[in-house]
Amino acid sequence: MKTLSLKLEDQIFSDTEVVIATVKKTRNRYINEAVDYYNRFNKRKILARQLMKESKLVQEESMSVLAEFERISHED
């Protein structure tokens, strides 16, 4: 495990203290779970952007292949 120093805005700290008292978790556990959740959220956003970018790159070729399949199916 890594140790780090963290500065939180006063309001965020106060809100966090209320929540961790309610959910009965340690501050460390709560912050670890929050960072893990936010990491997974952002990884999904990054992946979605990457897939959109790659989809746009192959869009023209995909439409060309689709048109060729349609042409072949109409010949039968």
C-alpha cells in the first residue's frame, strides 16, 4: 500500500465525515473505494471515446462493404 498526503476542501471533508459515520467505514476505506469507483468510471469514458474514434475511422470502409453485400444479395 502507498501512503500519501491528501488535501480536501473543507466542505468535502465535512460531508465525508458525515457519510463515513453513517455507513460505518473508516476514512481510508471510504476514500479508497471512492477513488476506485472514479477510476473505473473514467476508464469506461476513455474506452467509449476510443471506440467512437476507431468507429469513425472504419465507418467509410464498413459502408463500402455493406454496399457490396447488398449488391451481391440483389444479384441472386
